[in-house]
Amino acid sequence: MFYVKILLNNLFIVFATELPIAYFLGARSIKKISSVALINIITNPAIVYISLLTLLFAREWHTPVLIILEVAVLFVEGFSFSKFKTFENKKPYLISLCLNFTSFLTGEIIEKIFY
């Protein structure tokens, strides 16, 4: 149950940070905001789960694995934004970088304050 709480907390942080920024960057319809949310429902739990596993079983590999995962998520989300035309003619990979950087930084700040 503890891990489910971690996954849900992380997903909440992602939604609370990325969805308003996605709206600001041009995803103004329900369909476009929903595509951002659905893409994050797919990518976020996977990255959080793998990150937790590396913390538990291979702590020394956590940072390199996290970097690889974040880069992979940038490409997956950027490709998805491009495919679904979530942000019209804007740069989907740059938008993915902005969204992920913001939610990652927010998560780090929250972790430093509360844990």
C-alpha cells in the first residue's frame, strides 16, 4: 500500500504542475489536456516504480538510471505530443522538457521539505 501511495502522490504532483503549464503553452481543449494527462498516466508510474526499485536494490545506480529514464520519457512524451498534435505547431520535445523539468523540480522541492 505504501508504494501505491508514492505512485499516486507523484502522479498528483505531475498533474498539478504539468497540466496548468500545458494549458499555458497551448493545450487549451479538453482533448489536448486529456492527452497530456493520459501520456503522464502511462509514463509517470513506470519511471517512479523503476526509480523505487533502483533505490531499494541498486542505490549506487539510481542517478544514472534516473537520468536515462527521464531522457526516455522526454522522447516518448515528445513523440506522443507530436503524434496527437497536442501543441499544434510548437516544438513537442522542448515542451516535454519544460513540463518534465517543472514537475521533477517540484517533486524534488516537496521531497526536501517534507521528507
